[in-house]
Amino acid sequence: MPFNPDQDTESQPLPSPPAASDISRIAVREWPVAERPRERLRDLGPAHLSTAELLAIILRTGTREISVVALAQGLLDKYGGAGGLPQASFREITQYPGVGEAKAAQLKAALELGRRASASARPERPVIRSATDAKHYLLSDFVDEEQEKFLVVLLDTKHHVVGKEILYRGTLNQTAIRPAEVFRQAVRANCASVLVAHNHPSGDPTPSADDVATTARLEKVGELLDIKLVDHIIMTRDAALSLREKGLGFSNRNTN
């Protein structure tokens, strides 16, 4: 229609914005690019998307009646949010209007991936920076232990526990402890230091001459390998003793 300067433009009604119920029926591909879930995830990151938008990306398409975001929100409403979806069976999900086997398979696969990722998440590793830390960490390994046991704890450069290994169990002869076995896993794992510990089932934590000699021998081998022996702990049911704290078996130049 040609422009008429004499026409009363104020009398012409402006187009009304679509109602919310109408928006839910508009396909996502017709939305402004900046509002589409995939583009928002790309530009802003997943943390900025609603749960319905994240689910919409997995479902990919809606139906002729509703957009994929509206479909995703309907699923969330039906099953009580994201936490309720894993409880719904494959068959139950396929019975929801607009969700066939392909969408149900995509959804179940995504939920299972999330579950596995959560299950395999690395727990926070213990840190051993003192003899007290070591004693607390070792309690569970020696509680109610009636046999002698010698173990090695592997530590990284920040004193986090990388792993531990029981080397000997039974009647323990300190002179038979081989430094090569003590440091074997530490070398393989490129560890910065190790902690060794053994128990005295008798209940007396007093170190024997062999305990002290073994500590000195292990410290020297560790220096050659550039792997520090941080301590040698003797555990009993009711007590724990640090040979480093007692100044037994350790040289004065390696006290930190």
C-alpha cells in the first residue's frame, strides 16, 4: 500500500506479539539465531542454558504442534525435572506424545553417559604433609590387623596420595625388605616421594634396630632415584610413631 501522508497512522492498530502458547508452536529453526539452544550453547556455554534447552538439544526436533523446547519442558514437567527422567523406562518415554524410539534412545544414552561420568569422577585425593596426616591416613589400613604388614604410599609433588601398595604381610623381617620393591611403583608412576609404614601387632610402637637401619637404607636409595622418603610410620592398635619425628634413620639434610 502506498504511503499516504494524510492518513492517521495512530488509528492503525499495531500487530500484537504472539502469545506464549503460540511461541511454543514455532519451530526452533524459525527463532532468532541468538535464541536457539545450540547456538546459545556454542556462544555462551552449557551452564547458561536451561534444563529444557539442554534436553532440547538432545531431542533435536519437536513436532508439528510444538517446538522441541516445549517438548523438552513437557517431559521435564511430567517426570519431575531432570532428576526424575532416569527413573522413567524406555517404554514410558516413548509413550509421551512426540517422543518415539529414536528420541527415547538419544535421551537414555545421554542420561547413561552422565551417570557413568559422575561415577568415574576422580574423588579428592588425600594430602599428607605431616606425620599427623600420615597417621590419620594409615589408620584404616592397620586397624585390627593381627599380622605384620609393610606398605608403601606413593605421593606426587603436592603431597597428594597417588596410590599405595602392600609389599609384605606375615612375619616381617626388616632386613629382607628390598629397596627395589619399595621404589618400583614410584619410579613407574614418576612419583616425587614415598611414605612407608608397618605395624607392630604386639602394641609396642618402639622401633627396633632393624626398623632404623631399614629407614636409613631406603632414604639413601631414594636420594639416588630422586624420590624422597618422607617418613617411616610404625602403627599399633592404639598408637603411631614417626621415625622422622624421632630423628631415627633419617639424615639431618633431608628433614623437610
